[in-house]
Amino acid sequence: MKTEQIRKIIGQRIKHYRKIHSLTQKQLSARIGAVSTTYITNVEAGQKGISLEKIYEICEFFNINVSDLLPIETKDDEDEKEKVVLETADLLRGLEISQVRMFKTMIAGVCFDG
């Protein structure tokens, strides 16, 4: 996995947990200290890397594990993912094209919502 991909995934996950906790980027930056709102914006966009120290602080603040932020997948995870993808494809084949498009839009909104 490339550095850019890792940064983007970590950023998306930080944004996800920030939104779950109904925090603005400014509020999160104040809570983890010594970082600016611009820094949080850039990290969430995958444009800037984040130190392990800040990752730990964010995890501690949100009461989550480091593995919840880092893109770590095992062989079992990959096998399960492939199985779910194939099952989902089978389900989609039985739908009308309008339903498939709606599903795609919903998934994109959940995974990549800005």
C-alpha cells in the first residue's frame, strides 16, 4: 500500500470518528493540542501525514484502538472481504439498473462523504 493511500485512509477514519462525536475540526485540534485546524483539515484530506504520537492521542480521545485508524488487514480479512464482495455482486445482479445506481450512490456517500 502506498503512503498516499495510507494517509487518505487514516484521514477518512479520523474524520469518521470526529463526525460521530459531532466535533468540528477546530474542536478536535483543540482537544488533541498543539495542532492547528489546517493541520486536521490536511490530515483528513490525506494531504499530510500524522505522527504516531498524534494517532495515539486521537485514539485515546475517541477511546478507540490504533487498529481502528490504521489500514491493517490480515489474510482472513482479505478473504472475508472477497467473500462479501462476491455475495454483494450476486445480490446486485438481481436488481434493476436504477436500484444498482442508487446502491452505488449510497455506498459512495457512506464511504467517501465529505
